[in-house]
Amino acid sequence: MSLLPVARFGASPHVSSERIEQHGTVSGGTAHTSWASKRMTLALLAVVTAATAQQRERRLEPAAVPVRYTEGTEHGFLELRTATGALLAHGDLLQVARDREIERRMVFHFSDASVFEEAVTFTQHSVFTMQNYHLVQSGPSFADDLEVTLSRSGQYVVKTKSHKDGREKQYTGKLDLPPDVYNGMVITIAMNLVARDTQTVHIVAFTPEPRLIGLEIAPSNSQRVMLGQHAETAVHFKLKPKLGALLKVFATLLGKAPPDSDAWIVTDDVPAFVRFEGPMYSGPVWRLNLTTPSWPP
């Protein structure tokens, strides 16, 4: 994903204009009342506004997603294609259950020697909690080489190398992470949502500097998928980055607003991943499918 920093834009003239208009409306609506009535009306309005804001803050307080289906050891076979279906790479999903943690690694090797590797360690004690995240993307299939390390404490290290001039950069620091940060775990979270429930969680996008953004996971519709002659029903989830109004406007104007992604999950009895479409991390929309090994002739 490619996002833009909020701080660089400063104050918004549009916001200032709205404040002036709101002030004018209040003044205009009380032009024929006494000064005491004005003061009482404004005081009541302030109390109601403050109470509403507090309720909104409580309602939007980030919370870790409860575990409905525990994860275990598995080895899955994957393929990566373009949006039009051209094969890009084959890959593996490797997951091991340790004493107190789950370690997951997804690796793709491209025909042009590019590599995409995403690893996450998380716990599942009543709720899902990301502990460590590591991302590597390198080679000509990507705009730049990128390596990211992020821990539950918020400590991060980002290393980039430009394919144009070979210039290398490094960013280090610490973020204040809410409990629902789920880098490398979005599909797992979608599989654990209550039927037809919409959930907004957070991810850290590295642009390459880190940006904490919301991600809405929302069921859209159901679609029938076939396993031979057997039909299954997959729920189509829309994964929508939530940039905030100001950042979204500037990102859209500059053509850098991240696109929505899509995931299909069979939810009958036991949930199962079927397909994902969207940027793997940054870049074009790609399609990730399950596949099976083929026997040599």
C-alpha cells in the first residue's frame, strides 16, 4: 500500500471554513432570543456535544478480536497470479504451533528471481495478539526492495533499496500500537468473525515510514464455488483501508490511495480460505489461490 503522511499538510482550510459556518448558524438561529437564553442554549449544546464525543470514543475503542477457531500446524500450497490470470509465482504457507505461540510464514519465489516472504508470530489466548512481524520483498517484480521488522512493543526497523539508483535508507523508531494490530493476520481475523459481522482493525503500512491505519473487514455477498461436483458457499469479504478524511482526500488527488482488497472464505462448519485479490503489500492487484502439487511425467 502507498499512503501519505498527514503531518506534512498542516491545517486544512476546509476545516476552518466549516467551523466558521457552524458558528454562524448558531448565531443566526438565536438572533431573537435573550442573552441568558443564548448562554443556556450554548451550555446545553456543549454538554450534549461532549457526551456524544465520549460515547463515540468508547464505541470506537480498539479491542483484540476473540478467538473462535484456534490455529494449528499446517502446510498449504499457493499460487500467485495477475488480475488477468497470468501465473507469477508458486509459494508455500508454513505454520507451526509452539507451546504458547503460532509461527506462520508465507513465501513466494518468482520466475524473475524476485522473492516475497511474510512471517508473523501471534498468540491466541482468548483473543488474537500479534507478537512479531517480518516482511521481505525483493527483486524486479517490486518497485523497491523492502525489509520490515515490527514487534508487539511497537519497535520497528525498515530498510529500503531503490531499484533506480541503488540508494539505501533505514528507518527506526517506536509506535504506540493498539491491541488489534494484525499485520500478516487479516485472513485469520476474517475467518473468526461472527457471521455477517463487520470489524475494523488496524495494520501498520510502511510507506516506507510506518503509518497506523484502520482496515474494515466487511462481508459483501455469498458466492458458490465448486469442488468437483460438490458445491460450497464462500463469503466475499471486502477489505477497506480507512485513511481518515483528510489523508484520503490528498491520497486520492495524488493517485496514491490504496485500493480495496477482496477475500473469499468458506464459512460452513469450519472456515477455509479460498482466494485473495489485492496488493500483496504494495504494487498492483494480484490474485492468491490455493493449488495442489503436480506429479512429474
